[in-house]
Amino acid sequence: MQSDKYDKSKRFDKLKESKKIARKRPTINDVAQLANVSTATVSRCLSKPELVRPDVRTRVEASVVELGYVLDGAAKTLKTHQSKTIGVIVPTLEIGGYASAIQAFEKTVAAEKYTAILGVSDFDADKELQLAHNLAEKGVDGIMLIGMDSDDRLISFLEKVHIPHVNSWHFRRDSKYHWVGFDNRAAIQAITSYVFQHGHRDVVFFVGGAEHANARTELRRQGFMDAISDYNLEFSEGLIFEVPYNSKASQLEFHRLWSLGNRPTAVICANDILAIGVLRACKQIGLRVPDDISVTGFDGLDIMADLWAPITTMAVPAKQIGEESGNCLLNLLTDKNPKTLTELHCTLIEGGSVKSLI
Amino acid sequence: MQSDKYDKSKRFDKLKESKKIARKRPTINDVAQLANVSTATVSRCLSKPELVRPDVRTRVEASVVELGYVLDGAAKTLKTHQSKTIGVIVPTLEIGGYASAIQAFEKTVAAEKYTAILGVSDFDADKELQLAHNLAEKGVDGIMLIGMDSDDRLISFLEKVHIPHVNSWHFRRDSKYHWVGFDNRAAIQAITSYVFQHGHRDVVFFVGGAEHANARTELRRQGFMDAISDYNLEFSEGLIFEVPYNSKASQLEFHRLWSLGNRPTAVICANDILAIGVLRACKQIGLRVPDDISVTGFDGLDIMADLWAPITTMAVPAKQIGEESGNCLLNLLTDKNPKTLTELHCTLIEGGSVKSLI
DNA sequence: AGTTTTGATGTAATCGATTACATTTTTTAG
DNA sequence: CTAAAAAATGTAATCGATTACATCAAAACT
């Protein structure tokens, strides 16, 4: 094996030199030397202090402080194959619910000394895949996926590299993977039924997605149709309006619809942002809510109660999702076997924006 | 140096064994073997592909795909002392502006292949310090601090371990560190003056903080006082109400104030959340806005225009802060010398919630 | 053809921790 | 007081990349 064709002497000289010159952060060796113990003892002081004699421990700790020693996580990770790090992939932080979920997630895993690494996918499946690859290189111990029904490529990649993951926000019943969330379809069905119960029959459905349609959008459409068929009403594609996820877009869409003579008695929106846009259009047109038209949202933003017409909406358990996803992943990481499906529930918040026609 | 007191043979046996058993991810060695090149060549293919002959490169790339090789970032970081990772410390994600700033920041640094590591400090200086220590261990190349006027301990820690950082949101003029943000004091002064210009003289100031007062809160108080003295009005501590950062708290506070017979003509709020709470209280009391009382917010939430009384507010350049902080840090990391202070500006958004008394 | 230059590839030390096992020290038991 | 057991500490291989330098190959000059 050993080959003699290289002359190593020169390199050594150079290396020694640079060692003298470069100002580096102190290493475990420096601490060991100062405290007059071996590196093993220092390492133990840091990770399993109960294994080292109190007086030695004190000496080591003093050296750590004196040198301002900070452990090199890269070296530790390399040796232990554990980074104490969890990746979070989210479509956007601009959706308040996602931000809340992440915050709750971070808090949950931080309690077990895990750090969150953030990736924003912008609803782009390719970017999402790339983020996952990046996170894998960073050595994350697990990954949390929020609010997207992820690409199969992504899931199979995670399987291949053995990174445990949790899907969150909504869920799929028929999956072998771990999900934490609510039943999107049922929740939309519920709020739609609520509108029907109030006697509305001429309703339209605004759903975000146009640009980045995904399974979630699809589930929402289905929830709407479920309610329609529950009430034996007639469904037509024309009742569904796909709108980009922002209030301006839904505002314009409602104007367009209204100007074409489409005059529903109620507008059901698949999220609060769209509802806000509709509300703006109503104000401009001069429609009173709910007297002239009923409007519902979905997400449960606090703010919905403070609009010029308080809007009935469905509160999504964002914080819970974050916590439960965190717990689920923590269990996965300690080989406990968490439930495959953690179902959480939405709550209808009546704002009074649905007029009773009966 | 070499000591003979250890018998190494047993250990080797054990190690070889475990190697056979353990299912590991493929390493650069495996790729090298399969492609029939040295590890050096594989490494070059991955980081400087132009240095390797196309045919070899193709062979290596094929091996990478075949084995499903994922580079071990920990090993790379250990050797290169670069993690391509940036820490972000934020008090909370529940404040929409912070989330926007982080998102913009992430996008900016991601373009240069940096990944963001998130830490939520909950307005707690100790937790913040601990987060910084954690991030240092993780080996972040830089740190972005949002929305807090950070502890001196934090800053000196970062100096000691040589981690470049950017402070953001508001700024301090007299600092040798890097700041990206707006002039908090001046912005509050501006919106307060706006209210005075409309003839109001009997105003109160709601400022968030009570629980976690910091320099930022202090600057806002000062901005308010600046405007007062500009208009030669008389200042009293009783004009300032410190309220926890949530709408419920400010709602209650306004009720309390009103019931005590304090009847200002305008309420200036240091953030939109507080303004929303005040608005709720007004509605409950039966006060019309702005006819009976004027209210202003601060932050520029889109939603302020859709409340039952559209609120005048000051838009904060959150996205810009994220982008510019990102650029600043990127420059810092490449030894370019960015400006110490990047001043951004707020924009007054007139919602009509300030009645003209003249 | 021989020499120099340029380009591509290989060798193996190195980064800074952890940890199995060896060794030494201390405690406990007899 | 000694032997055995338990506790504390030390040694040095190891994790998986990178990269300085050496070497070899091919192209560009004389």
C-alpha cells in the first residue's frame, strides 16, 4: 500500500508554519492541554459530565471558559452521524398559519436540543426536491414537510437516504408515511354545508391555486362537491373559481364574476386571504355583507373578526400541527413508533357573515 | 510519543466486523471505486467540474447517480471551515413583518447557496444568547439578528468567535456594527406629527413591550416625545401606555383608560396589532372611527385597509430589510466591505382613521 | 526528437471531535 | 492489608470529505 514516490518533508514544513500563523478557534486539544487531561475527558465533561470526577470537571469547565472554547459541531456530526438538526420545508412563510406551525414546531424540537433548518420552496416541486437534497447534505436527522402534498420523487429520495420525515397540515388517510393535520376535504365540506343550512343554494367557491395547484387544492374542491351532493344540488365546474393566492386576485375575480351577471347569494372561500379580497370587491360594488351577500373564509385568522364585516371562517389548528409534528418526528428519531396519522380538527368561527335565508 | 502499552489487534477485528454489518450511505470512496478514479477526482467533479476531463466526469456522475451518493456536509465543513449556513435569530414568527423579512432573507442567501438556520428567541435575551452559542457550534458562517436590540453579551460573543453578523429592523446610528433597517424614532415621530397636523392635541400613545421592553420600545417612546416637543405640547408619562404585544391586551387597556374618564381624541399605536385591539374596544364602546376618535397603527399590515374602520398606518419595509440584510451578510462573508448602515424607509398609508379637527 | 508547458489525476495528511478498549486509580470487600 | 470490583482516565483509530503537492500524460514549442 505505502508508496515511496512522494517526498513528504516539504509539506510538513509548510503545515507547521501555517499552524503557527493562522489564528484558529481553540479546539478540544487546547482545552485538554490547559486542563491537564486527555481529550476524552474533555469530551466526556461536555456530553456526560456525570462520568468525570467533580474536581476534574471543574478544571475542565474553567479551561473551556478561559479559552472561550466552542465545540465544533461538524467534527461531532462526522463522528456520530447525528447533527441534532431538523429540516423544515415550507411553501411560504407569508401564510400566517405556516409561520405559526413552524414556530410551534421549532419550540417543540428545541426542547430536545434540535435546531431547525429552514427551506422555502415557493410552491415549486423542483425547488422542494433541491432543498431536500441540500438538507440531506447538511446531515439533518429528520425533515418536516408543511402544507404541500409533496412530490413522490421527494418522498422516495428521503426513503433512499433514510431520513425520517413527517408530512403536515392536511393529511392522507391511505398513506404509509406519517401525517399530522386536519381533514381538508371534510372541513371544506363542513363550512359549505353550514352555508347550505342557512338556506343558500346559489353559491360559488373560490379556491386558491391556479398557479400551483396541488392535491390540497383538489381536496378542497372535493369537499365543496361533497357538500353539494349532500344537499342534492347540481354541480357545475362554473361554480368553482381558481384564483391565485392573494387578495388582489380574488378581488378582481369577484368583480369580473359580478359584472358578468353572476349573482350568487354566497361566496365560499378556501382561505381567508381570498375572502378578504372578495370583501373588498363587495365594498367597492356597494354590497352589504351579509345583507346582500354572504361570504365565508377558511384559516381562522384572528383578524377576520375585525373586518368591516366580520367573516365566518374555519380555524385551522396551526400551532397544534407544529407541536404534534414535532412530537411525531422526535419519536421517529428515538425509534419510538408514533402513530402514522395524527388527526387534528378545525373549528368553525361564526363571524356573522352568513345570512339566514330561511 | 508512540506508546506500546496498548494491544490494538482486537480493536481492528471488531471494527472490520462492524463495517461489514452496518448499512451506511455510500461515501466518496465508494464513488471513486465504482468510477475507477481517486477520491480527489470525485471531489473535483463535485466542486470544480471544469478541472476534470469530460469523459471521466461523465463516469463519475454516473456512479454518483447509481449509488445515490449524497455528500457528507459535516466532513466538508470540518475540512473547509465553511458550512454555507447562516443563522437567523428572531424574537417570534408571529409578527408578520418578521416572517416576510426572513423569507426575503432566505431567498437572497439561498441564491448564493447558503442555507438558513432558524432560532426563535421569544424576546428572551438569555435564550437568544443560548441560540447564538448553538449556532456557533453548528458552524454557521454568519448570523442575522432581527428585530431586537441585542444584548451586549451576544454581540461580544459573536466577536469573540469571529462570526460576522447583521442587525436588522431598526438601527442605531452610532454603531460600529452592521445595521439594516429604518429609523424607528423618526417613523413614530412622523406618524405622531401627522396626527398633530390634523389638529389633535389630546392624544395617547400605546406601545407594546411591557413584558419585554427593549431599546426598540424606548426609541418609539422617544419618537412620540419628539413630536410632542415639536408641537410644544406638554409631555406626561401618563400619555404613554405600555401594553403586552397582543390585541386583547390593548383592547382591555383602552377599555380601562376610557372607563377612567380619559377621553383622548386620538390613539397612536406603536404597532398594528395594538391598533386592532383599540379598534375592537371602540366598537364595543360604540365609538365611531374616526368620527368619535382617531386611531393609527404601525407596521403597514395589508389588512388594516379592510377593517371596519380602515386604519392609517406606517408601512415597514420588511421585505427590503430581508433582502438588504442578506446582501450585507453575503458581502461580509466574501470580504467585500458593505456599508455599516443601510437605512430604509417607512411609508405612511392613509386609511382615513385620522379625523381632521381643523 | 527532445524539451518545456499545460492539464489531468493520484496520494495521503488533515480538519476536530468521539469512543472502544486499555490502563490506572479509587473504593469496597474479605 | 490485600484482592477484587468499580470508577475514572487515557490512547489513538475513526468518521468522510478536501487539497497541497507529486506525478504522469498530452500538447506545444524548439
